[in-house]
Amino acid sequence: MLLEIKNLIVHYDAAQVLYGISFDVEEGTIVTLLGNNGSGKSTTLRAISHLKKATSGEILFQGKRIDKELPQNIVRFGIGHVLEGKGLFPYMSVIENLTVGAYLRKDKKQVALDIEDIFAHFPRLMERRNQQARTLSGGEQQMLAIARSLLGKPKLLLLDEPSLGLSPSMVGEIGRIIRDINQQGVTVLLVEQNARLALNIAHKGFVFENGNIVLQGDAKDLIEDDKVRKAYVGR
């Protein structure tokens, strides 16, 4: 198993956000976390990358416990995290933002080749390589955030609300990008308010309510579940 979450509990000061959740992510899959705002999905991702310290529980990656590690070590182990809001450096160019994504790598010649490969997969970024990130559209900024994370060569990519605020056409494009990333061998753990998008590209899903996992299963089954359709997908 690539990622294992065991009885994870997280607090923000006195407020408990996660109540002992457990789930696994198999290598080579797309797994989505569904639920309303405040249900604990993004906190789960932040706990995995150790941007938020867990109160208790265990997080294992490739069989190694990582919940006590520093965030930079989480990246070294092969976990990338695209935060909600993208986290770009707005006054740096596209190429400069991409280079930051490879800051832990020592193979500089290969990094240069990988950036050219990124541009082949994201031609809009190629066209805007010298523009400041702040001048890109919302969809282009999301592409840049994902591409920057890919330059860290992750085995597991954590994506937090990648379609948030995007046009319907760009939402579809982001979905295709996520599927392509997965087909290239990267496992994806996806937090996404657009449940229809998430379940159409995911292999498995977990539904969060108030810091608990209340439903789980294959994505194709969840999208047909009456409760899920009524609460998240729509008829």
C-alpha cells in the first residue's frame, strides 16, 4: 500500500477537526475525498504533508511512518502537495516558479529536460514562460501549480480543490490533466468540491462529514449512491 492513514486525529487549538479517520491509497490510483467545507478534507492533506501536526494517529508512506517528519522530508520521500489557492510566487515568472518546484533536486540537466517536457504537456505555460504568475488566468495558474509540483518527481500528488473558481471548460481540462498525470504513473489524492468531476476521474472515494469518514467505495458506485447524488453530485 502506498499511503496508509490510521486513526488520525487533528486539532486546531481546542477545536477537533478529525476524529480518528483511517483509509488507504493504493499505488497507481486516483482517490478522492468528498464532503462539505469544514469536513476535514484539506486538513487531512495538510497532515499528510505535515503542514499541520497530527494530534495522534499514524501516517505511513511506502510502509514508513512519516507523521513525525519535517515537511521538506515529506517532499524528499516523494509526496507533492498543490495547496488550495495555488501558492504561486506572483511576481516570479512561469519558468522561475517551475524551477522552484525542483529545488531539492541535484540533477540540474535532467531538471532542464523535465521543464521542457512540462512545456510539451502544458503548451499554454510554454507560451507564457516569461510572464509573471500573477498575470496568468486562474486556469493557467492552476496548471502552473500542478506542473511545479510535478517537477519534484512525486510518487503521490496531493491536490486541494484544483477546479475551484474555474470556468466549466477549464474544469474539464483540469480533469483531463489529472487523469493524464495518473496514467504517467503518479498516484493522486484529490480533494474536490466538484463531486461529479472527482468521481468521474477517481478510482475510489471517501465521504467526509464533521471530521469522520461516513461512506467509502469505488467511485463508480459512489456516483450512483442516492445519498451522494443528493448531497454532492445532483441529479
